[in-house]
Amino acid sequence: MQAIKKARKIIEKDISKPFAQLLSKLVVALESEKNFQLRQLYELNPSEFDLVIEILKEWRIDRHYMSKSKTFAAAFYGADLQE
């Protein structure tokens, strides 16, 4: 979760900067499952682009674990009902 933490720090430091605004839009889009214009990424310098890619990787892993925990919660609830 290093990239996501880095993004938070960048956003909190100065939201008026273009990269902070882009990160903010990206995170909102990922969380709310809204559209995000990928063409905005073409304007990033290599290190910014790499950070965005790392955020996407971490977000995907996190969603997998969230899905897994929701499945566990449902199974736990179901097992409790059977007793």
C-alpha cells in the first residue's frame, strides 16, 4: 500500500498541483467505479506515471482482498444461521 499512501500525501500536501488533482480524480474514479480519462496519463512524467501504475496495481489487489473478506463475512453469517 505504499503507492496509495504516497498518493494521499501528495493530495494532502497541495491539491492545487495538477498531479495531486489527477490523483484525486483517479482515486475517486476507482472507489466510485466512475470513468477516468486515461489520456490524462500521457501528460505525466515517467515517475508520476509509474506511481499511477503502482496505485492501480495496489487497488486491484486491495479489491481482491475486499471481495475475499466479503465472501468470508457472508460465509460466516451463513454458518452462524445453520447452527
